Amino acid sequence: MYETNILEMTLHERTVEVQESVEDIVIRNLQHEKVHNAIGILPEVQKRRIKMYFFEGMTYEEIATRENCKHLAVVKPVKATLDKLKNILERLQLGLVVRKHMQKILLRQ
């Protein structure tokens, strides 16, 4: 009886949840891929710290302790790396826009 109630509650939750469209899933996956590609471009220390900060959920203090350095030696470079990632992602997006525009021009010819 208890298991049946849990199954019914789970099924109800699934039917009530708003399902993502295929387009939304594809867009989200492409965005994740772009972020991971941008992180892959970074130098090793920046890459490692960004991964610890975002993917492992570590604080600046925890990263500094792990890397045996001062708090500020982590904070400033991580913030600078975030700016760098933002620029990389903007350039990637701009590249896509330019390519789409060029394709439209070529198709008109």
C-alpha cells in the first residue's frame, strides 16, 4: 500500500511538472557545450580554479587553502577569468551570428 502511494505521488509529480521542449533541451545543451569549450581554452590554473568555484561549489577561501595561497590570490584571478570567459562566449556568439548572416548572403546569390 505504501509503495503504491509513493508510485502514485511520483507519477502525479511527473504529470504536473512542465516538460522541457526538445528545442529548449538542445539550446541548453549547446550553451553548456559552449561554456565547457570556453573553459577548455583557459590556462590550466584558471581552468582548475573556475571548475572548483562553479562545479565543485568551493568558496574562494577553500580554493586558497587547497592551493596553499592567499584569498586575494584566488579572488582577483577568478573574477578576471570570469570576464575572460564572458568575452570568449560573446566572441563565439558573434561568430555564429556572422556565419548565419554570411550564409543568408550566399543563399541569395
